[in-house]
Amino acid sequence: MVLGNLDARRDWGFAGDYVEAMWLMLQQDKADDYVVATGETHSIGELLDAAFGVVGIDDWSGHVRQDPKFMRPAEVDLLLGDAAKAKELLGWKPQVSFPELVRMMVESDIKIQQKLHSV
């Protein structure tokens, strides 16, 4: 696997949680703007730790390499949302944690690969 900046930090969240937030927005009497985010940030390296951990690999360094061609020239080092307004006015908060989200993604990929290889 070849990646770019492993130190970039992002606010990852589960699409199902975000759909719930959208539904709650649509239930409001007045349209408004909301930020929908988990409010926590994790690096690409942390994502790799969690993903490889799901399949029992503690040291992923032999499976991943960095390539400068995948580095973004105008990298945003930290993307982190503040969903305080959505929490306060909509009563929304994310239900799926980062480790659970990564586990769900890895397990889904494994199922897809198993189906492809059984054909």
C-alpha cells in the first residue's frame, strides 16, 4: 500500500450518523446551517494502527510505504469539526466511535474480497 502524509489528521465519522443528523435537520421548522462532525481527530497513522489491528497485525510498516507523489502541496494538517450547534439544537451526537468505524470498514472490505475470490 502506498500513501502520502501519514501525519495528516482528520475528523472521521460514520455516514449513518451523518444521515441521522441530516434527517434531524429536515425535521426543524426553520432551515439553518450545522456542522456535522465527531469533534475528534486521528492521524492516518492511527487509522493504519486501527485497521491493521482488526486483522491482527501490530506492525504495519512492512505493508505501507510513503511516496512523495501522494503528498498534497497545500496539505491541511488538521481537519476537525465542531458539532456543538447540532448537538445543542438537534440533540445529535455521533454513535459510532473511530475504532468501531475502522473495524466496520475493514470487515466490509474483507467480505467484499471474499465474495470476489469465491466467484
